[in-house]
Amino acid sequence: MKKKRIIIGAVSSMLVLTVSAGTWYLNQPCLIYHDFNFEYGKPISITKEDIFTQEDLKRIKDFKIDLSDIKNEKDKEYPEVGNYECKVTYSKWFIPHTSSIQIQVEDTTKPKFSKFSDVVEIPLGSDQNYDFSSYFLAEDLSETSIQYKMEKVDFLNPGDYRMMIIASDTYGNSIEKECIVRVQYEKETSSQNKSAENEEDQSVVSSDPYYVQGIMVVNKKHGLPANYAPQENAEAGAKIRQLIADMQSQGYAISSSYSGYRSYSYQSSLYNNYVNSYGQAQADRFSARPGYSEHQTGLAFDLKHSNGTLVETTPEVNWIAAHAHEYGFIVRYPSGKESVTGYMPEPWHLRYVGDQASAIYASGLTLEEYLGISGGGY
């Protein structure tokens, strides 16, 4: 009997220990993952599978995360940058538990250049205060700023100089890219060319721009006054960047940079250089005289290949011809129409005409033919 009592006592002790251990186990919270990082601009999404181990998931019920303390950006579906502590409640084997997790929202994404000119041509005699803003634009979820490192640019001597452009956002992320600043001077021309330039200057209209059916017309018959300087049209600029982005997303070799607005004085320098190099008759076939360039309207854009040249490659040219009107543009100088437009074919040159683009495209006509106005030479 003594031996039997000892055995019963041992079993009883084991039972007590087993019950106590089970109670302790049931009351223990699950091992969870406490720290989560999210990139700025992404909504917060955490499931119980992100927190608990696979073994614990079998026992978890009534899981809930309280995200009420997380502050969203104004009118956005993603939170502000910051650190947040959020309460987690759940039941394990019907016993409720409360814990917390740490959520860190941080911005580590660099801004992107939505507009970038690989070569910027400026007149001789400019200085550190020259306004480069029309050539570069950076975008990010937070506010961006652009700095120009001009230490290597000699504004007093003609030539090509390297300039670093740095785009930074609110949270210290930045991207650097280099461009060429081309300081130019107006070369001396022959007396014949000077005479022609004087005639051109006198022929430029001094009145307001010429409109037909609500479309501003600029060609060799209708010019712009020298003081007309609207800069890039905001709506047209947004559309051309959208067109470029869509082409890039589809794998076309198109550059983010383009040639857009040009001032009267800039066009004058550009045209005179072409005259000096090729002669006036040839220059007039592909370059506008000052006051007669569509680029002065702020509504015309020359697209560039990803290699930096003007777009002439077949896949890109065909896509532009077929889809430009969907963005409000027409190919202004099509092939076989030099006698009408006054210019050689330029598949890269787009002109913004807004909601009239599709009708012009469908007609198969040039702008002059569609509007019933005169074109051709000066």
C-alpha cells in the first residue's frame, strides 16, 4: 500500500503541473512581428498573416488593427511621413490579447525629371541669374526644388559648358543630371544677308497674333510681333509630357527632353546661324525666320529620340503620326506638303490645337488646307 500511495501522489503532481502549464500557455500572447516600414505614397495594408507566425495563425480569432491615429495626406489615400504606434487586438484560444505595432512611413524615392533639355542655348553676355526654369521640370509626391551648378559656365565666352542640375524633394532625396549650356554669339553676316535680315525684321507683324477658327496661325504668311513672349503653354506642355510618358511606357525610344518655346531673339540667333552655314534659301526650308516660328507661340514641340537627335526612326514616327491627335496635337509639317506649309517634312514637330486635333487628323489635310488659308513661302 505504501508503494501504491507514492505512485498516486506522483501522478497527481504531474496532473497539477500539466494543468498549470496549459493555463500559462493559453494566457501567453503570440509571438508577433512589431515593426513595419511603408514607402511614402503607399496605403497602409497589414494583415494577420504579416504579423503572426504560421503556427499561431491556427489559433488566432477576432483580429483587428486600429489605424485611426494614422494621418493621411490631405485629399490623399496614403499617410503622411512619420512614425505611428497602432493597437492590435485578437483572441487566442478564446482569451483576448492586446499588443501594439510600430509603423514607419518614410520617403526614400528620388524625384524624376519630367522635362529635361540636354542642350540649352543661351545668348552671350547672360549671367548667373539666367532663367533656366523653362528647360527643366521635376516631379515628386512632395514638393521639389531645382538647383543649377553653373560654376563651369563661362557666360562671357562662346562655347559648350557642362552644368549640373539637381532636383530635390522635401525629405532630402535628390537626383543629379548633367546638361550642356551652349553660350552663343551672333556671327557676322555678309552685307546681302544683313540686308535680308533687315527686311525680315521690318516684315514681322506688329499687331496681335492671327487667329482662324480659334486657332493661332503662324506660318510664312502670318508672323508674330517681337515682343510676343508667352512662354510654354501650360496645357500643351502637360499634354506633350503625357504623350512622351505613354510612348516610353510602350517601349518607344523617345527622350523626356524636347525643344519647346523659343523667344524671338533666340529664334533670330538660331536662324542666322543656319543662314551662315547653309545659305538663306536652304535655311528657309527647315528654319523659320524670327517672328515666323511656331515655337514662339509656346504651342509647338520638337520631339527627340532617346539618343538625343530629332525623332526620325520609323517606329516612333509612325506612332506619333497615328496617335498625336489623341493628345491634342497635329504633325504640322507632313511629307509631300512643302509647297503648302513652306517647310520640309518634320515628323518630330507637333503643334497643339486642342480638341480640333482629331478633326484635322481625320481630314488628312495640313493646317493651312483645313483652315482654308494661304501658306507656302514668305
